[in-house]
Amino acid sequence: MSGIASDLELNCEGLNCPLPILKTKKAIDGLQSGQVLKMIATDPGSVNDMASWAKRTGNDLVGHTEEGGKHTFYIKKK
């Protein structure tokens, strides 16, 4: 349990790069500044991809957990 509240959840389980990033971008674009997206992925590459994407776009990766090969990311829109 992360304890981070989210405004929208995006399930990208079973998708490989670049689909989780593309779907995350589309979801983030629909949020207001300060809102949080919870994105779930199973692609191991998503760990580095999400950190790089958040840094590049100015959004804030406020949390990441991993359990049983399932990665959950919390991204706060800039």
C-alpha cells in the first residue's frame, strides 16, 4: 500500500514499451495540474522509462511500488 491518493487509474498490464508511456502521456494530458495518475504496468523496462519520462516532461514521479512483477507508479501532473 502506497498511501498516495490518485485521481485517475491507468492499467497498462501486459503492454510493452512504448505503449505504457504513450498511454500515460494521453492520460496525464487529461488531468489538471496537481492531479495524480496511478499507472500499473508489468513491463520491467517501465521502471526506467517512467522515471526518464517524468523528468523529461516536468511531471513528478511521486511514488513507485513493485509487487509480484507488477509496478505501480504515481505521477503528479505539473
